[in-house]
Amino acid sequence: MFVLVVGYIFVELFGGLWSGSLALLADAGHMTSDAAALAIALFALRMARRAPTATRTYGFHRAEVLAAVLNGGALVAVALGILWEAWHRLAEPAPVAGPLMMGVAAGGLVVNLLGLAVLAGGRHQDMNLRGAWLHVLSDALGSVGALVAGALVWWKGWTWADPVASAAIALLVLHASWSLLNEALHVLMEGTPPHIDVDRVRAAVCETPGVHTVHDLHVWTITSGMVALSCHVVVDGTVEPHALLGTLASTLRVRYGIGHTTIQIEPLDFVEEGFHP
């Protein structure tokens, strides 16, 4: 997909310059950010596979989240640049060669649809891949917009359709990139995963036989699909600690999909005396 995108960047660039289409030039710029996004995503995937070290005990999984932040920021920059240029084009419309614009946009749409198919498999489980997929999706929308604008310019002579289509696409890109940035920054801030209700997790732990209370409960995301939990569980001594740990780990894994758990057992009499291990 990276090779296809890089190859078509030059087609759209020359096509935009030759036809005078801002939508095609914007799409070429967006495809350039797509190429960067795909390169970053590939690099992050390779980094994430590296084994943990003494100084990186969680490994390099967060590289995928950082890649999502970089891609989201790049999307915002591209969208703002398109909006700025579209504003100037609306004030001073320029002649556009509609048929050439449509032909180049159609080729770009084919490349982007192929990219969406290639990247679709992992976008729901991997934030990094979703960032790359969003880049390609927004670029596909750009190609559709350029096709529509080219048809209106060719059919009606509406040169303003070119910058209007570009601005509409830029707004869609901003919306998608904001969602990605918000999710990635939430992970970096150690926020609770959106699909997990901490109050329900706390209740499930407290309802387990032998558990008196739970405190210092934290749930966070290491990277896409890797949720971690740590807590201190106060026990009343009616259940053997090793059996209790197994029960709690199984409950958290089955009910909430939390596979990385760190649970500290604290005897009730120690806690009542003010001692916290």
C-alpha cells in the first residue's frame, strides 16, 4: 500500500498542476501524509514486536499509540492547510480542467479503495492501524470530492465547486483526526478504557467470596487491546489467598477482557490496625 500511494502522489501532483485543480493538489498533499502515516504505522508495528528490556519493562507497545498521535496531528495540519487554501480560492476562483481532474481523481479513488481493503482487517483492534486507515479513508473522500467537483466544473462551469469540495473534505478529516487524537491521548494519560466501567469492576471484585474491600484500583490501556489492572484487595481470611487470586483473575479476564492484572492481598486485621503493605 505504501508503494502504491507513493507512486500515485506524483500522478495527482502533476494532474493538479496541469488541470489547475486545488482538490487534486490537496489530495496529493493528503496522499503524502498518507505515505508518511503508513511508514510510521509500519515502523511502530515493528517496534511493538520488540521484546521488553530492563529499561522498557512493558516493551515497546506504546510506539503504536505515539504513531497514532503523530498521524492524528498530521491529519489536522493537512486539513487546516486545505481550508486555508480553499478560502483563498473562493475569493479568487481559478480555471479548472474538469475532465482531467476527474480522470486523475478516479485513479486516486481506486488506489485508496484498495488501501482501505488492505488495512481494514486490523483497524478495530489496533489504534495505530486505525490511524493509517483513517488517513486512507479521508483521502478516498478527497478523491470522491474531486470527482464531484470536476463533474460540476465540466458540466456547469462552477469553478467554486473545487474549493468547496476541498473544504468539505477537510472538515471531515478534522472530525476523524480529533477522534483519533482524543483516544490516543487518553491512553497516554493512563485513562480508563471507554468500554470498562470501573464501578462495575470494583463491585465484581468486592462480590467475590472472601473479599472485604478493594482500594487503589487502577485500570489503564498499555496499547490497543492490552488492558491492565492493579488493585489492593482486603481479605477477611475465609478464603485461601492463592485460590482467591485465581478466582479474581478469571473474573476480570472473562467479564472484562482484562488479562494483565496485579493484585495485592492485604489481611483485614492489618488494615484495621492501620498497616498497609
